[in-house]
Amino acid sequence: MKEKFTANQIIDALREKHGNLSAAARYLGCERHTISRYINTYPTVQAVADEERETLIDFAENQLFKQVQDGNITAIIFTLKTIG
């Protein structure tokens, strides 16, 4: 079966949309399950999806860290409840 998209097109869409599968699908004009299928089929696409997810987590952790440093009590409590 010939694929509608190349693995590189899926990778580019995932990078453009920071790993958001629904946004990548809209960007390419396909369904979310198409993106998921490529992730499950192509190790290179899986690697990029994982990389984008890690980048998002790193960004969120840095933002949380800044909030804790600034004395945001909600951020402090959240940090202590989840990793303290």
C-alpha cells in the first residue's frame, strides 16, 4: 500500500506543531489516527514524537521551577505533592 504522506512529512508536521497529534493532523489535512499509525509504523517518526513530548515536559518543568522560585504557593504545593 502506498502511503499518502512520507515519514518526513509527518515528522515535519510533528515538529511544526510541537508533537501535538491533532494539530499535526489538521496541518496535513488528515485524521489524528493517521499520525498515530505513522508513529506506530515508523521508528523515525516515533523518535520525533517522543522528542517533542520530552521538549514539552522540559519546558513545563522549567516554568514550574520559575514559579516555585518566585514563591507561587500553588506551584510550591503542586511540586511537593507530585515530586516532594
